[in-house]
Amino acid sequence: MVALARKTLVYEWRRYLPASLAVAFSGMLLLVQLALVFGIFDSAAVYINASRGQIWAGYPGTQSIDLGRSIPRDAEVHLLMNPQVAQVEPFQWVNGDWRGSRALGSVSVFVSGIDPAATGLVFARAIPPALRARLNEPGAIIVDRADLPKLGIAVGQSGILNGQRVYLVGTTGGLRALGGVNIVTSLATAERLNAGGDLRPAYYVARLRDPARAEAVAAQLDPHGRLRRYAVWTAPTLAARTVHYWLFETGAGLGVVFMSLVVFLVGTVITSQTLMGAVAGSISEYATLNALGASHRALSRVVMEQAGWVGVAGLAGGGILSALVLALAHSQDVPVGITLPGIAACATLVMGITMLSGMLAVRTLRNADPARLLR
Amino acid sequence: MSESIAIRARDIGKGFTVGKVTTRVIEGLHVDVLAGELTLLSGPSGCGKSTLLAILSGLERPDAGSVMALGEPVWALDRRALQRFRLHHIGFVFQGFNLFPALDAVEQVELPLSYLDLGAAETRRRAEAALDEVGLAHRRHMRPAELSGGEKQRVAIARALAKRPQLLFADEPTSALDSISGQTVIDILHRAARAHGTMVLCASHDPRLIAHADRVLRMEDGRVLTDEHHPHPPIGLDVSR
Ligand SMILES: Nc1ncnc2c1ncn2[C@@H]1O[C@H](COP(=O)(O)OP(=O)(O)OP(=O)(O)O)[C@@H](O)[C@H]1O
Ligand SMILES: [Mg+2]
């Protein structure tokens, strides 16, 4: 069997290059936008994902972690009474107003009050114990290093937060929040910053003896009933609620779907135009084959095989492009989140682009009428 | 030499409608074309030579009449049967060579053979033999871009001959070639008719070819006006130079 499709692709690669590039860029756009959106959602749930502990208790109906309200202190006791619970820790949430250097004016920030103990749960994955211990100093704060320009200070310098002087004792990574700056302090400092506000914490975080039983324990711990004053979730559930909230309430999810459609459409238009042009350029050769007895189906297979190879080349190119772009984003502390299902979805869409383009190009084969060769 | 009738066409009529005007191109045409002969269809431009070729070869459906090719009623076959008939029995040589730029000469010839499911070895053997027959064995690994016009046409002829068709149709096979290449091409077609008993029907208004044909059908206004047999047309013997 003569490998017509492959030989033509190799020999006339210039002709097919635009199609492969269109596929590669479509794949890259799809994956990068997905990674960015996942990255943003991950940063919306950073309080959960950067913490240890499997159980979160918070205000009933809280849709997103950043919308928490104070809950009664007896929740802590209630959680501790369950034999499965090994440790409970409050998480204080205070809205703040930052004033660093005069030039930057005021910045609205989220203040997270956490337990500075070495065994503390909240932000345990983001803040190493030595740095965490420094929060014991009154007025000590920690921020993500990427937020420093917004705050206008360096480590060791001070700024005014809710009218109180605070000191930056260190920076770390993985603390970036959506729509504001995360400032981490001790519970005591947070209480001082929240003077006049509700001093009760917004969440209690619990660590279980057996993390695998989180679902069952959360169901046991949830007070149920319409009049409950707090609710209990597993960490992934609260994180998913937060992601869901951002996805649908903000319109970001629709944006992703819409952008994907646009990319799909543009990719398909360019790829199919290129393939159609290639078919049209060889139409009398195809017609000759048809005259000599090759069926239209056999010719369609050649075109579809070409589309397939264009897709494979584009997929490889798109993979490399995406890796480069995402590496760049990562190095610039732009939050990106890549998941295997995300990659699989993008690859499927990309192959969908090429197959649809192939089918459109196959329609051009209808012009391969051998009678036209006789004139 | 066989005197059997390869194609018998009766009462062929064909018109083309462009806009509101219908032009009758072929009108009540009868013709028998014999196997083992090179039959030349000549006549002025626009007289319907190509159209007749398309009708006889199963590419263009006539408005009226019947075509029996190798005993099969061509225009009574359905699309797939007609395609199979072409695959197994008909070869074409067109004015444009229509070779795939990416394939070398052997692959050009192998490509249509591959639809016959002969197996790789037999396909290759036949392709090489066909290239040898047209005197291009030494060019077998060259692509169209590296071949002259005459060589390209010979590859196209090898492609048509490799599947050993009983019917070979050629439309202006020499008109894009210089006279020596044209001479070579017509000799190859002629010898194919003699050697394999193939019916070769060649449409051309090239007067140089008339002397080389076994039979000349002169067409005018959609009819065959004259039908001349040449008992012993000359055949050039050396094509491989
Ligand atoms: N598909 C078509 N649509 C309309 N008219 C056509 C079509 N095909 C052929 N014709 C007309 O039919 C007539 C005969 O055409 P044909 O191609 O058979 O001529 P020909 O004898 O091969 O001429 P030439 O020697 O120039 O190749 C011409 O007048 C042409 O305009
Ligand atoms: Mg013609």
C-alpha cells in the first residue's frame, strides 16, 4: 500500500503547516485558559488547599470560603467531642485595609488569623514551621512574595493594617488569593486588627485520626436542621463549593465554555480551509485515481488520514507550546492548575477540530469528477 | 490479432444545458471499437471527441443510447458496479499527467494497483514491469518534479497499463508534448494494443498521429463521418533510448 497521505504530508509540509499550527495554537489556547482558570479557582480555595485537616465547620450555606461569617465558639467543643477528631483549630477571617507606602494608597486585603503553633493546621502546606513560629511576635504578618509590590514593603518593614502597625516577618509562595491580598497573622494579632468586630472565628478546622473517614465524620458532625448555627463540610467539599461558586456566580465558567467554542471554531475554520486547499490543489490527481477505480471512500480515507496526522503534529506542537507558556506563567507566580482530565479534554477537543476539518475537506472531494478530466 | 469488438455503442445522444440553451454535442452515434487496435478519434476542436470518450468509458452518462463494453451494459450498472468495472477493466491517460507530486514513479504506478488487493510483492512486480514497458525503469525513483513532460506522460501510461486493462482511453495524450515525446507515447500505446490485445481509443486532433493508428474515426458535429483502416501502420521499436 502506497502511503499517499503521509508521503504527501512530508513532501508538501509547507502546505499543511498552517493547519498544524492552527491545531497547535488551538490546543495551547484551550489548555492555557483551562490551566489559568483552574489556577484562579485553586487560589480561591487556597485557604483550604494549603491547609491540613479534613473537616471544616463554618456558617451554614457558605457558598465560597471567602464569604465566611462568624460561628459560635461551642462548635469547637462539639467537634472535639467526636472521638474521630484529633485536633481542632480556629481560623479567623478579617477584612482589612492596608496602607504601606503613601504612593500606593490603601489596598483592601484579607487577613487570615491562624494558630502559629508548629502543629497548626491552617496554611500548614504553605508556611514552613520556622516562619510560622515568627507569627507569635505581636503584629507579625506573612504574605505571598508575589503580593509585595501591591503592598509596597519589603521583609522587615512595616505598614498600617486597620489602623494598627504590623511588621512583615517573611514571605512564602502559594498564598495568592483572588481579588485581593492574603495577609496571614496569628489569631491574637487578627483579634487586635478586628477590634470592634465579631471576635468569634469564621471557621474551625479539624484533623481526623483516620483521614479516610472524612465523609462519614463530616456527616455525623453536621448539626443538620434548619436552625443550625454552623455547618460541617469535608475540605474537598468546601473547596468544590468555592470553585463552583466562582465558576458559575462570576460567569467565569461560561467564559471558559464560550472561549473554548471560539477557539474550536477558529481552529476548525483555519484547519479545514488549509485541508480543503490541499485537496483542491490535488483534485485532478484524486479524480484520476477515481477514474482508475479508487472509490470515493478510499479517497476520503486518504484525506482523513492527512487530517489525523495534521492533528497529531498539532497536538505535539500544542503540547510543547503549552509547556513553554505554562512554565513561563509558573515562573512569574501566575497561578496555573493542570489536571489530567483537563489535558484529556483539551486533546479531545483538538482532535475534534482536526476530524471535523477532515470531514469538511472530504466534502471538497466531491469536485473530483473524472469526467472533467476529459475536455 | 483479435478482431473482437470491445465496445459497441448504439444511438448515443448527449447534450449539455448551459443556462437555458441546450447544445446537442453527440447525436445518434453508432460505433464499434475493436480490441487489439489503436483507434484514433480525430476531428476539429469541440466536435465531441472527449465527450464520446467519457461516455464510452463510463465517466459521463449519455442522454440516449447504450454502451456495451466487454459484454457489460455500462450505463445499466449502478455506481458501485460501474466503479468496479472501471477498476478491473479500464485504464485512462489524460492530457494533464495528474501525477502526485510526493510519489516517485514506482509509487505512482503502484497506487491504483493497490486497490486491486494484489499483495505488495505482485503490486511492485507489476509496477516495475509497466515502467519497464514504457522505457522508464531507470527513472523509477524519481518524482514528477524531476521528470520531463514526456517522461511524466509515460509514467501516467505505465499507471494505466499496470493493471492490465482490456480498455485503454487516452484523451489528447500527446498535445502537451514535443513531437519526439509524442511519437514515443503513441508508439507505446500502439504496442500495448498489439502486445496485450488491449482496445486503445485515443482522442486527438494531432494530425501526426493519424499515420500511426490502425484505424481513424473522423468526427464532426457529434457524428462519425469517416472510418478508415490502415492495414500496416508503422511502429517505432525503440522507446527506451
Ligand atoms: N460539462 C459541459 N458543460 C457544457 N458544455 C460542455 C461540457 N462538456 C463539453 N461541452 C461542450 O461540448 C462540446 C464538445 O466538447 P468536447 O470536449 O467533447 O470536444 P472535443 O472534441 O474534445 O474538443 P477538443 O478537441 O478541443 O478537446 C463543446 O462545444 C463543449 O463546449
Ligand atoms: Mg477534448
